[in-house]
Amino acid sequence: MTPPEPTSEETAQFAARARRMMLISGLTTAVAVAAVLIAIGYRLFRAEGSGAMADLTATLPKGARIVSTAVAGERLVVTVESAGTLEIRTFDARTLKPAGRLKFAQEP
């Protein structure tokens, strides 16, 4: 037994449904690609705008001296010697705001 031949109306309905599904799929893909491009553009724009030049004067205790400086990732690391003790101060490399302080002391 052979299946009945589809009529031209059934074929037209199937084609219309296929077109509708392709349109939905294409629009979904276009929205996803646009969202990714917007996210990339936002991050690039935001990264360029945050590089403002900072001018900062950090004060050291009297008699202190800077032993060394280094950059570690997004941090500026400054080693300071004061009154025979060492201290490490860290700053955010972009804004130069203090990020932390580590003091070393000898046990009595």
C-alpha cells in the first residue's frame, strides 16, 4: 500500500510553516550575534575610557626609604624600609589608590 500523494494545499501549508520556523531561527540568531557584538563593544569602550591619568603624592614616614618597586598584575608594589622594619604597600595600577599594606616585624 502506498501513502496518498499530498495535495497542493498541504504542501503550501508545510512550506509556510517551514518559512515561519526559518524566519524565527534567523531572527534569534541575529539577536544573539547583535548581543555579543554589543557586549564586546561595551567592554572595549569601557576599557579605553578608564585610563585616566592619576597624579598622587604618597607620604612616607620620616627617615623611610623606598627599597624596591614592582608591578604584579593590576597592582603596583612598593617596599619601604622605616626604622629598621620593612613594609610592603600595594596600589591599584590604574587609579593609584592604596590597595593594602603589609608590615614585617621581628619577634621579641
